[in-house]
Amino acid sequence: MPEERIWFDTDPGIDDAVALVLAASEAGPAVEGFSSVAGNVGEAQAAANVLRVTRAIEEALPGALGSPRLARGADRPLLRPARHATHVHGEDGLGGRLPPLPVDLLPKRDVLPAYRALVELAPPGERFEGTLVALGPLTNVALACLCDRDWPRRVRRLVVMGGSIEAGGNATAAAEFNFFADPEAARIVLEAGFPQLDLVPIDAGRRLAFTRSQWSRLEGIATPVARLVRELTGFWRDRVEAAGMVVYDAIAWMAVHHADLFDWRAYHVTVDTAGGAADGASVADRTHRPRPSNCRVAVDARAEPFWEHFFALLKCGGGAGTASPDS
Ligand code: RIB
Ligand code: CA
């Protein structure tokens, strides 16, 4: 059963784009909107990339998405200088693999700032009975928490791609990129009191690298949506061939819609904001007398059913609403 309502806060990003394609394939009508945030690329480029990806999804899966809104978000972290990852995603954030967006199509920044759009998903007296999926630095989500301290409690579920429990960092030796890019925002969100905060850290992908074997399976699927994923990940082809790439945000989407594919542990997690060698590192309390948990963490995944579902989705394309992990 698709989630009633889904909102993505995102910094596309090749892996963000793959996550959006998967979501459109199996829960498209539930996708209510997107908010862009500076992360892999600057915020304006992230916003343009959301529209580039949704236009490509419409070509591959006509009608799969309804008419999701785009709210433009923070163009810099709360306190830190902006940190991008164009060395991973290419200068345009999508490896140059999709047509550029006609400039007049990009909504103006001030129409509805992202943090206001997020708060308005669950205004005072109402609840957001859906899932907010955060795939980039948590700046917009943190601003929404600061704007209305009770807002987090009105959001049924927040899923965050970010952090690392025991897998080390990918931005620095200690920190995962989304938390490293805005450590203060990550700490605010973790401590804001969301009733269900599902954290999908680097650890969840420890067995889910996209390798030559996955690439070959992908090349063997002739559907438009499989071609789109192949196009989007083509920028990483040489890395896939060499050591594999973990498509983190795609894993986060699967944790949204197929939580049973993952092993979950409840922890109290906070973030180092001291600016030292561990700046932006997530710290899970695994002592014998831990603090009360503030999230549940996807610490591992069942690789075989994960890939079975991933490829079943791409085989079915728009008809994948019925696809399930055992399909
Ligand atoms: O560390 C991986 C995360 O940082 C992913 O969301 C990727 O898109 C970047 O935002
Ligand atoms: Ca991302």
C-alpha cells in the first residue's frame, strides 16, 4: 500500500535522482512535493535538478507522478560555509546525463520557502500522516523545527539518509556527507522530538554496493525506467566497474517503502559540532546504560531481497505499484 503522503527534501545528486525514480515507480501518486536544499550542489542547481529528474520520469513513466510541488530551500547551512560534492556527482549534480532545464521553468526562491512548506504540511492542529524523506543536509528540516517547536510531533514519520554508526565517514574519515555539510542542522533534527525518526546511515549500504553484477542486470532490463536509471548512474560507470558505488539515497527510499528489508536498532544519536577531526560525525549511544533512543537506525540490510525488489521495480516500471520484495 503506497504511503498516504510523501515529501522529499533533497539535493540531487545522482543517488537522490535514483531514489526519486524508484519512488515514482511504486508510489508516484503519493509524492506530494519536493524541497531543494544546498548539498551535493548549490540550492538553485538542486532545484533545477529536481525538475530535470521529474521531467525525465514523466518521459519514462508518463503520469506516474501526480503534480508534486517544488519549494526552494536553504542555499547554505545554518552556520557553516556551503560544502558541495560535485567531485562525486559532476558539476551539474547529475553527471551531465539529463538535458538542462529551461531557465524560465525554475520557480522563484521566495514564492514558498522550503521551511515554510514543511511546516505547512502539518500546521498547528493538523498532522502530516505521511513520510518526510530527507536525502540531503538537514538545513530545511532544522529551520522548520526552529520555526515551530511543536511541528516535529505533528509529523508521523521522518526518514533521514545520513550519519554513520560504525562504517566511518564518506566526507571525512569520521563524517557522512549530509551530516558533515550541516552538523548543527543534523543535531537539531535528531533532538527535535520526531515521534518516528528512521535513520538510514552509511552502514545500511555495507552489503549494497552497486557493482559490475548489478550493472549487468540493469543493462539486461529494457524498460524506459531501467534505461533512465542506467543513464543517471552512467557517470559512475568507471567507479562501478572498479569497486562499486553505494547509491545511498536509493537505499533510503527502499527503507521508506520496504523497512522489512533492513535490520533496525533503537539508539540515541547526536552529532559532533565541535569543529575538530570528528566534526559532523554521528555518535550513537551504545553504552550499557544508554540515553533514551531518539531514532531507530538501519544498521544492515538483506542484500538478496533488496536487489530482487530493486530490479523487479525497474522491470515493472509504472506498473510496479504491486511489486513487492518477494515479486
Ligand atoms: O553521504 C551520502 C549522502 O550525501 C547522499 O544523500 C548523497 O546524495 C549526498 O547528499
Ligand atoms: Ca542526497
